[in-house]
Amino acid sequence: MKWIDLKRSKIKVFGKPAKILMKGMTAPEEHTHFLHSLLTNNVKALRPGTFNYNLWLRQNGQPVGDFFVYRIGDYFLLDTEKPADEVIKEFERLKLSLKVYFEDLTPSTDHVFVFGEGSSEFVKDAFGVSLENFEVKEAGGILVARNPLRLRMEGYDLMGDLSGLLEKLSEEDEVSEKEFEDIRIERCVPRIGKELREGFSPLEAGVLSYAIDMNKGCYVGQEAIARVYFRGRTPRVLVRFDLEGEIKEGAKLYEGGKAVGLITSVSSDGKKALGYVLRNLYEEGRELEAEGGKAYLRESCEGKT
């Protein structure tokens, strides 16, 4: 088992029930409606003890940020890389007259992610919780969430006051941010600001199956996403590469002197990378020229969950 102390923002989103629509029926809470109308996944479908992964898009479909959204009782907890103050400032502007409220929980919320072989046994022993049929549970004041999306492997988010828990974790099993990034690249997980960035549709990053609900109704950027989706297969695909030479993030990829792709993330040893390539050129093992060396196409990140 490995673990990392994640430095990410935590934002509580809460509100009041909306007006009664008709006898015996109420509209979704205003904070639920706000998030559902803003983010790409189905927030309304979340029940207490569940979560999903969402993108926050501009009207043109380009990503602004991303969130793991946890439903805790009658409020939501957002987990994001973006600074909490920036998110809250923009959310306050966007909520208009909705009775939606935001609280920065980052200073009081530790976040450890345990993952890999042995992580489920650790969680079961540390918290005494059943690991069958659960996504999110509270145990001893700590939020425990089974989250296979963060690294596309068995993993658990542990959030809250973790001062007592840290004593149970081995320093030898802790990974640094650099090591965690290397695992992310190896596991073909797109990251906001890297693969999820301006100039590329999120659909090209292969996140459709777990980040975007095509049937949920309107949200910011929906029309742009729908246009790409209904055209069929995207023109580019996200791929993991093996590198040779001194290739840096942002390097262009060439074949026959023609630009055909872009490197978006490079591992700390410079030997592996993620990046985009024209779909019609994808073939495992294919060699492309790059600024500083050569890149060899390996697995496609499309369809992975």
C-alpha cells in the first residue's frame, strides 16, 4: 500500500430547499440545482453517501476546473486543485439570487489518499467499516470514500482531522507529489491544466464515461460538448508515450515534418509522457519525432475508467 498527503481545496456547498412546486412535491435544493446546472455530471442523482467526478467548463466547452463532488447528508463537499477562495468568489458571482452558501473547509480538513494493494485491508482495519457496497462513509468523524477514479486503481480518500491516523501510516509507504504525478502518467489519468486544458475538448481526454453525463440536461458548456460528441469520434486521442531523448512538456510531435500531436505531461525521469496525437495515426509502437528526441506511442487512454 502507498499513501500521499494531498494538498487540495475543500469547499462545503449548502443551501435551503427550493419552493414547493405542487402538493407533496418539492424542487431540488437550490445548492443541488446550482451545482447540477454548472458542472458536467449528474449532481441531482447523488444521494447521501455517494460521489462523482465533474468538470467545470466555459461556454465554449474548454475546462476551467474539476471537482470530486461528495454528497454528505444535506450538503456537498467539493475537492479540487483550484484555490478555494478563487472558486468561492466565482461561485458567489454565478449563483445570482439562489440561496446557496459556500464555506472553505481547507484549513480544517486533512486529506490522505491510500491506494494500491493492501489499501482496502488498511481502511477496513483502521475504521472497522465494511467495504461492500459503499462509496462514502463517515467513521469516527473522518470521511472515508472509495475512489478508484483518482488513479484508476483501488484507492480511498480519507478526509477530516487525521492526526491520529497518521501514526498508523508508514513513512516508507508515503509517496511525494512528484512520485504521485509519475503514477498518474503511468495510469493514463488526465489532469486539469495538463491534459484537460484550453485547445482540447474534454472528450479527447477520454473522460466521457465518468465525468460527463450526456443525458442530464443543460449545464455550462453543454452545447460545445454535444457538438463534438455527435460528430462521432474525436480527431485526436490521448495517448501514453515512451520517450527517448530530452523531451519537455509542451513539445510538439511530428511525422514527415507535419505537426501531429503535443506532449502534455512528462514523468520525472523523462521516460514516459501523456499527450495528444491525431486519431488516424494512433498505432501502438509508432515512432514520432519530437522537439528534443523521439516519442513512441503506447496505450490509448480512451475508454479507461
